[in-house]
Amino acid sequence: MYLYGDKASYHISKITREYVNEQKKDWLTVIHLPKMAPYLNPNERKVNQKIKSDVCANRFYTSIEEQKYTISEYLDKRFERGKYYIHGDT
């Protein structure tokens, strides 16, 4: 599997690097896109804009956990996540 990502600080943090390096041994190939190049990943921009307008705009969440849960539910419905087998699931 290929994982494309920009070099945002959370994509290259120590904990992320350790996890990704462990996965790369068996099944994952990571390709980093350059910073400040949204034209190389137009889908991220589109999805982020939809999340902001459909889930976050004009709403108040009492906790970060509530916001994360709401975003996760939104993505589950929008992209039918969970219907397909992902490597590592049992």
C-alpha cells in the first residue's frame, strides 16, 4: 500500500515516524510530498474544506473528544469507512 502525505509536523513527528517505520517493513510504502504544494494533493484540500464546512463551522464542541468523534462519524458516512478489510484488522 502507498501512503502519500505532506511534511506537516504531525505527519513527521517522532511517534508517527516510529509507527510508520514499523509498518514499512511489511506492507507500507510512504511517499512524502513537498511542503506548500497543495496542487499535488487536491483531494486533501477538498476533504478538509468539507469537514470544516459540514462538521466544524458554527458549532461548539465541549471537548476535543466530542469533535473527533463527530468528524470520525462524518467520514464513516461520507466515505463508507469500515465496509472494507484493512490490513491488520481481524
